[in-house]
Amino acid sequence: MTKKQRIEAFTHLGTYLLSADPHLQEVLETAASRNPWFTLPNVQHAVGAIAANLSEAQLGDWLAPYPFDGDTDQTVGLILAGNIPLVGFHDILSALCAGYRIQVKLAAADQQLTTHLLEQLQAIEPRFRSRIQLTERLRDFDAVIATGSDNSARYFEYYFGKVPHIIRKNRNSAAVLSGNETTDELQQLGHDIFDFFGLGCRNVSKLFLPKGYDISLFFEGIAAFSGIIDHHKYRNNYDYNKSIYLINGDPHYDNGFLLVKRDVRTASPLAVLYEEEYETTTELHARLSALAPQLQCIVAGGTLPVPTPVFDFGRSQQPELNDYADGVNTLDFLATHRDSPSGQPSAKR
């Protein structure tokens, strides 16, 4: 296939995802019924965010710097995460658009949705059928892109360290408040915190507040998200963490559906948001720069002189095609290792 033909196929997939096709709706509803965290609104949000990037113009601009014409016989092994719906789709899109064959190890939590999108893509463009393989174990691959926890990353490094690879670990996201936010901006921030129940690496788990900030302003701004406490699994986490803080006498704020606790760490438990104060912007920027290896993105009301990507309030879960996980350009990686000249170390296993 040519690059143009691949773009056309994914453009048709995007149209399908935005349609009211009864079979698609059935798949979304079934996925929501099988995984308590994959509620129908969250599944629909994930599908909509993907479809928003699958236009001919967007795909064309994204791929324009790369030749990628013709197919390669090289295979990329993809180990996908399953913390939020379709979280591994960007890796699939990147590898196929770069002309690779792919072997995909699906996460148990997200098998149905990803499988359906791949089946639909193959129905749209039958030539993809010979280039997509679902597997429980990667074999005979030339490169690997694997996403998991800090713990699983150690195993990935052991098994795949000698082949070209991208191995992603735990990351979290942060938000910066100046104290001048409007009610609407704080409500938009609620999406960055609560969409997907806070389970994604782009979800805000850490809040940076100006010294003396009135936390009631923040709580008033996110009041519209109080219904999240009605989800039984989220409620269990909220109740558990609240009881721990009360038993230990840990100071914290509580609005009935979110706990806010002062802590220098970035990775907060579910239903908890860590907060940290800053006195000057210079101090803030230095702190954020030091945390860059732990942060996927930052949400703020403007630009910041930091290495981590910065998004407007409410936009963290709507990444564009060039918003790469962990700041590693997947297309650059694939272009570098595609059709490596003979004499290079073999990547086959």
C-alpha cells in the first residue's frame, strides 16, 4: 500500500467511528458492560477523541515529513496497556501508517474494543489482513513498542532491550493554578481530573497552587463532577483512602467525592489529588522542570517554560496526532529503524 492508501483507510475508519452504526453501538455497550471502569460515556469519549484525529488533512499533515511509501516486511511488536479504552490505538496507527506489519498483544481489559477497530479497518482495506496479527506472545519481530507499569518495564527491558524499542513506564500529569481561574476553567479542569476516573497517564493527579490559595474555589469549580461518587468502584477507593487519612490523622481536604492532600509525590491514589504550593513562578518552573521525567503533560491557563507539553484546561484527554506519549516521537522511531541496512544487528527473535 502507498501512504495515500493507508491514509484513506484510516479516514474511512474515522467516519465509521463517528457514525450511528448499530453494530458499533452494540460493541461499545458490550465493552462497557464487561469492564466496570469502561462506562459507556468513557468509551464514547475515547472513540470520539480517536475519530477527531482521523481526517485526511490531519493524517496527511502528520505523515508529510516521512516517505513511508510502500510496505516493509519488518514487524513491530506492540504490547498495549488497558487502563483506559483504546489507549494503545495511536501505536497501532503509527506502525501501520509507517508501512510495518504489526503483532499486537492486547490488554485483557481492552480486548473487545481494539479488536473491533482492527477488524473494521481490515474490512475497509483488505490488504491490512496480512499485516495485522493478534497474539499472546510476540515472535519474530524487528522492533517493539511496549507500554506498562514501572514494574513491567523492567521485564520489557530484559526481553526486548537488544532490539529497537520504546518502553513506556508510569507517568502522571499535573495542573497549575494561578488563583485567577474562572469558574469555567476550573470546571474544564474537572475533565482532566475525572475523565476515565483518573486512570489515564494524562489525568491530573497533582495540583500546584499559589501560596495561600483558597481550596474552596477549586471545589466550587469542580462541583459538577460530584456524580462520580455514585460509581461503586470509584466510591470504594474514595472510602478506603479517606479512612486511611482519618485513622492516620493525615491533614487533607474533602468535598465528598475527592480528597486533596499535600504531598510532594506526583502519583496519587484513585479519588485523591496531591497538592503542592509555590511562592514564585521561578520556583514553580524549576519544580516542574525537575519533575519532567515523571509527567506526561501539564494543564494550565497559558504557556510555561518547561519541557513537558502544556495543555489548556479540559484538553489533556484530547491529544492530537503529534502529542506523543512520554515525549518520544513514535514516527521518528519507526522511520529510523525501517528497512535498516544489512550489516546492522539483527532484531529478529
